[in-house]
Amino acid sequence: MASPQIKDAPAQLPDGYAVVPMSSEQKSAPLRIGVIVKKQADPVAGHLVMLRDLLDAQVYLGAVSDASGRVQQWVEIWVQNTSGLAGSLPASREALSNAVLDDRWDRLFKAFERLDPATIIRGGWETVHPRPIFLDVTKLEPVHPDWVLCEDDGALSKKGLPAYSTSIHRYLQKKDGGEVFVPASADSPTNENCKPMTEITGGKKELVAFNAGGGLMLVRMYSPLTFEAFVDFVGGGMSEGIAHGKSALHLRNDAPTGNGEGSLTSDGWLYLGKHGKSGRLLETLHLKLRAMSDAVDTLRTVVKEHQRPLLNVSADSFQARLAEGGSGLPTLWTAKIALVDPGDAVELPIEGSDARYFVPGRAAQASIYRPAVASHPIHGRCSVRIRQVLPDVGGATVLEGTFATQERIEAQKNDLVWLRLTLAAGQVNLYARMEAATALASGEYRFRTVAQRFSAEIANQLKAAAGVPIGNTPFEVLSLLSTPVDLYALGVLGVRSLLVNPRTPLPVVLDEVLSLARQVATEHDPAVSLGLRIHTIFDRDKRWLESLGPQHLVHQEVSPEDAFDLVPAEVWWDVLAALVRAFPGVGPDSACADYGDAPSGGIHKVFDKLSGDLSKLLLRTRSLIVIDWRANREIHSVIRSFATGLTEGPAGPITGR
């Protein structure tokens, strides 16, 4: 199996595509940052090549090109966009505003710079909103209407429009001011002071909206090699191009080439390439552990900067980059894993609560990387009855009441329920803990709100509403979720990296690993290491070896016995132990007791145990690969001489001893 030949630019664009500069100032520059545009729109994907669609941004394929049009570097261009928030959950929308979104962007940019500053191209758009950008696909040039994003709360409020800082709605206005506003997203409220986007574009069909809302932007180096593609390459798999609508866009020669037994330079391996495919098993383990270690560390850095989880981590959250190796250098050893999806978690602004509650920004889709508790949020409408308003404590208000709904709810210890009441003074958000055991009828749940501060007007209206049924009230059950959800995803990613091949699909292997985790939990003995307990379980039932042995590291057929001839058993037990510890709440060995078990002020520390386990395994596997073979031969020579002396002494061969 040859390595992926992913070479650095320069490169020519595929037929039918072009680079359009992001700004008119760059049209005559010797080096230009531009957007990749398909001249004839794809029937599904359109003109632009979208790499990812995030909660508050869209990521497009771009390039740094020279005056001849030749690509010098592929990049990804992140464009802040609030349109995706329309599909977010009610509680997360209530917690977001443009001020919060701009702060999230700033933190993300700083985290990316801290991770790898060499991959960031500063353009000034990271902290200052640029002019709106449209692309003329006929002339292949940018168009900047004489409009800007309005960040003046006073000007917007004066015209009866939502303020910029306290809402998620955005409006454009003439650069020199003016009385007319253009909503930057389809769901923004409008009135007689608003005009449609055609006011800006003049209805020209050749103009494609790239950053029509003047959102913040950032530019990073891009690699088409996904995390899954990399670990599959290492294990013996193949690659695919970038999906663009109904076609695949091949930026480079990213398919494996050669016969799989080429030179060290061509196949990317270190010392074991000439020993055949099975001889690469140990090096495959090391390279996959390196990829996992990079993924854990880059995720930890972003979480530390944001102090919020991601809640949607998967294999698609990461990207692999390979450096151009020199003569004789192993290309696969240059791989570096980068985080490309910062997650969509939103923190709820709950005053008076000791716990920090995070919710997915968008309705979570079922995913094998996401635990069930984070995949199925319960929301709907209910009828609320306020039983009593408790005396104020430190200026905060606590309510006790009952809500009734036809939705089936199983209240957990740390669950919150978000309720949005409509009073004369406006809408009021309540956050409460459920007490299902004290409910009086089926479908009814008692609640007690966390202490919250309200204006005197709202507090008085809440007191007046006591005993009055308030129907058609939106609600959402919020589980206490934090970085252990991401740790679970990393555990699944480890299973995907180390144990999945064409004969062992991820759902099957994950089920086996979780069964192993439950088995070691039932046999927990703090005096015995987890790796040793796993060893005992494998010795007792050989079926574990068939389902979770090191032979699954590679795509080709290898027997468990042959695999253990190459991978030391004690190393493999500790590999499985690291995976077991990554799954929260399975047993005493789990690094986290549940999906909210994260230290206050240091939620990134949840990843420390897995990071430490991987670091130790990397040292051990590296020492098994990069050893002094000359010294090893000398030791074997001594052992052989000693053995010869024992078996063929002066009195002849020694037997029966």
C-alpha cells in the first residue's frame, strides 16, 4: 500500500474552476487570496465549493494564487454567517446575540493562532467586519456594494429594528449612513424602513453572494486529507476527492500510487517498509496513536481557549496535513492533525446557578460519535401553573410550579427545563429543575427555578400570575452536558482509528469495546491495573481476541497470533485501557462519572487522562520501532552463545533439564 502523494502547491486548477480575488484591492497584487468558483454552477452545490456548514459560519475552498493564476497554496475561507441560527434550538437562540457571536469568533481565531500560527493568513477581517462581498461569475471579479454592516444599536432601534449587540439579526446600511436598511438574513424582522437584498445587487443574476452580510472572516491553510482518509491510508485504504455537488473535485494527486512496496521515499514509511505489509503493523499502530494524540491535544487547546465544549465532535471535525518530505524521509511521519470544526455548543446565561449548562446550537442529529443523552433533546409546548413565588434572596427570584405536557420526559438529577412565559411585560425565560416524583398526575412535572434576577415589573407580574394556567408555553429539557460528551466522541474516534477495517464496521467494534468496558467495570479491582484486568478477560475468553485484537489495525488479513508477534501484548492491553477510560460513566475506570462531570473553570482538564495515556503509548511504540538494531544483534549473539554452551557442553548435549 503506497502512501498518499499529497504534494504542496503550486498546482493548476481543475478544468471549469477559477480563483476569484476576495477584494478588488487584490486584483492586481502578485499574490492573491481568492475564492474557488465553478464557472458553470453545479446543479446541487452552485458556484462555490463549501467545505463545511457550521452554526455561525460557512467554510469555502479558496487559494493563494500568483499573477499567472497558478495556485501556490490551498486555503479554507471562514465566513461568519448568522443564517444557520434559524435552525438552532430555542434555548440556544435565546442565549446568543451578535455580541456573543463576535466574541466566539475572536476566541476561535486566537485558539487557531495558538495551535499553529503558520497556518493562519491574516487579512484584517478577523476582528473588523469587512464590506459585503459578491462575486461576479461572468467577469470573475469581486463586487463590493457601497453598504456596510450596521453595528449602531441606536440607529437600528430608532427605526424599530432589533439592536445589533442584543439580537442575532443583522442589517446593512449605506456606508455614509442613511435611513434604509437591508436585512442580511432571511429571518430578520423587517418594516417600512427595510429594503430587500436586490437594493444592493440590482437583481443581477451573475452576482453570487459570498459574504453578503459583512461577517467576520478568517483564512487557514487547507488540506484535502480528512482524518479518516489518513488513518485508512496508514491501515491500507484508499482516498477520494472533495465532494462538490454531484461531482468530486480533485485538487491534487491525492490518490495512492505505486505498487505498495516502493522505496522509503515513495511509500512514506520508516524502517519497516521493506519487511512487507505485516511488518508495518507496529509502525501503523504508532502512526495512528500519533494521529489520535494530535486530535486530543488540538481539541483540548480550543476548549481551553473557549471554556466551552464542542458537543458535536466526529471524525469530520479533524483534518490531516502532510509536509513535503525530503529525500528518504517518511512522509507519513510528517502528519499533523488539525481541528476544523469548533463545535456549536452554546452556554446558557443562568444567573445564580453553580453548574454551567451547555446546549447544542442546532438540533443534534443522531451520530455514533454522540452519546444518546446528547442526541435527543426533548422540546415542545406545555401548560404552566405557578404555585408560589418564594421570597427574594439577594435580589433573585425563585418560583415553584407545575407544567403539563404530552411529551414523555424522564427527569434526571441534573436536568434543567427551559420555559419561556409570555407576560404583559414581554417574554420571560425560566430555568428550572424538575421534580417528577412530586407530580400529582400523569404528564405533570413539578419544578423549582434556579434563582434568577428580574426587573421589578416582571417580578410583580410573575407574582400576579400565581395560580393562573399559562398555556402554549415553549419548553426544552436541558441535560447537564460538558466536555465529557467530547471525550466520549474521542473514544469513538480511537475505536474508528485503531479497530475499524473493511471486515469490522464501526458500530460492531464500538459495541464490543463498550461491552469490554462494562466487563472490566464489573471486575474492578483498584489493586490491579486496568491493562492487566483486560489481559485476564482476554485469556479467559478467546473471542475477545478475535473481535478486539491488534490485527484490526490494518486492512489486509492478519491473524491475531501473527499480530501479537509484532505488537507486544502488554502494549495492546494498555491501548484498550486508554479507550475504555475515555467513555464516561461506564464504571470506576472511566475518566468522567457522567456527561456533566467537568471541573469548574477547567473543563479542558477532562482530556488530560487520555492525553497522558496516548503520550505514554507513543513513547513505548516509538522505542519499539526506532531501536539500535546493531546492539540488538549483539545481545542476540550473546544469548545464542550462552544457549549453545548449555546445550553442547564438554560432556555433550544437556537434556532432561
